Amino acid sequence: MSYEIRYGKAEVAVYRTHASPLRHVAAIPESPFTGRDNALFGIELEIVVRGEQFLPAYTQGDNRRVVATDTMKNFIVERALGCQAAALEGWLYEIGCAFLAEYPHMERISMLGRELPYAAAIVPEAGGFNLSDRLFSAERGEHSTARLDLERDDGAVRITDHESGRRGLRLVKLTGSAFADFARDEHTTLPERRDRPLHVWCDIGWRYADVGGALGAQPAAYVPGEQVSDLAASVFHEFVSLSIQHLVHEIGTRMLERFPQLAEVSFEAQNRLWDTGAESEADGRVKVYVEPRPPFGRIGLVIRRD
């Protein structure tokens, strides 16, 4: 028999105050984002440990080499206090390298992270409004994600695979989208729409040609999730798409144009347009929508540079 072993700790949420700021991100025309102060930096971390050193725990109940997952959680919390990285991927790399240094029998690990964003609250100030320097409000929608696979390499740590992402985009466009001229047969009941509202749920991923750019140490080479969100919204706003496939391809080609440091972009999208509940007879633009019934179509795309 052969074995593939993995175990670890998931959903370790940490909230660091006054983390290293992310500054001097290269600007793009579709976004005002060029950095953030990271006064409150929240992430949810997961570590996945792999290696044959842990096989006796499975086959013999021998736990002498097993690092308890509660110990992993405590280690993450302790390392979070001293993290110097300004970006999510950099945090995963710092903590992952520390794990491999602390526990030499861990052969390979995967570090996964999900941003837990808190935005500065808008408060009255000097006759107007400004962003608070002490009050933050949890954001429940879009968030950045990352994954780094790490292994030992002659005493150093090598990144064997990676992916960054922006998850949870929810975009609704009232006009300027279509779906027509698709294949029809005896099973087809969907009408053609030359202009339709479109509600897209979308997750976007990307990989760097040089993974060093993902760590945030060189901000001009880093691609922040905030810019990716703004770019996707800008393309959706201005582009007359003939399908969701058409839309995500346009977003992907724009991303590769704006970010030459990327080697690949990927998409998972769904059409979540609400069902029409009522419609005005006097003005066809006035409608009431209700939550849609499942099932939902799913669209996938990966674009890689040659």
C-alpha cells in the first residue's frame, strides 16, 4: 500500500494591530488603490502538513512525532505578533518558514490564508467627514485569499506552488449584457436576451511569473486584491458582454495587460440573476426581483501566457 498523509489546523483567525503598512503599489487606471496602512490586519490561516514522518501515527498509533494541531494554533498566534510582511502572501511565507525551521520533520506544508477585512469607519470631522483612525467596521463581502506550498530545499525553503485570489465578488448590471444566438434544440426553453440585467458571483485567482512578487516585499510588483476588484467592476461597467464567458475573458485579458508580472488568471463565475416577481405595465424598467431558484450555471476560465 502507498499513503498520502496530511493533517493540520484550519480557521485560525488572528487580528494584528499596527502591522507593516503596504505602500507604493503601482497604480492602474481602473483603481484608486495604491496601499493601506494595516492599522488593523485580520486574516484566517490554515496550515496543512505533509510527509511520511507522520505515518506511524496512522498505522501504529505512535504520536511521538505528531505536533498537536492546538500547538500549531498557538505557534501561529505567537508568530503573528512579530510578522513583518505587509501582504497576506508575505504573512503565509513568514509563518510557513518559521514552521519548517521549528519542526524539522515537517517535510512539506501548505499555508492558506483568507483576509478578514475591517474598513475604517466614516466619522464626522471638522465640519465634514473623514476615515477614523481608531474605529473599524467589518466588511462581509469581497476578500483576498492566498495559498503557498512550501518544502525544504538544501536547508532553504522553496515555494513549489502558489495562488492568490479575490473571492466573493457580487456585481449586478441593469443593462448592457446579452445572451443570444446560443445552440437550441428540443430541450431548450431559455429565451434569447439582447439586453438583460446580469447578476454575477465571481471568484478570481492569479499566479505570478516570479513568485517573489507575491510576497509584497517589492510593492511595485505586488497585485493587491483591491485593484483586481476595481478592475473587474470597471470592465463590467463599460463592456457590453454577449455572455458571462465573454465578460470573464475580457476581465482576464485586461488583468494580464495591467499586470505583466502575472503568468495566469482564473475565474469561477455564476449567473445569480434574481427571478422577476412583478413588472410595471407603465414602465418596463420598473421591476421587483426575488431570490433565484437553484440550480445555477457555473462558468470557469483559465488564461495563461505562452
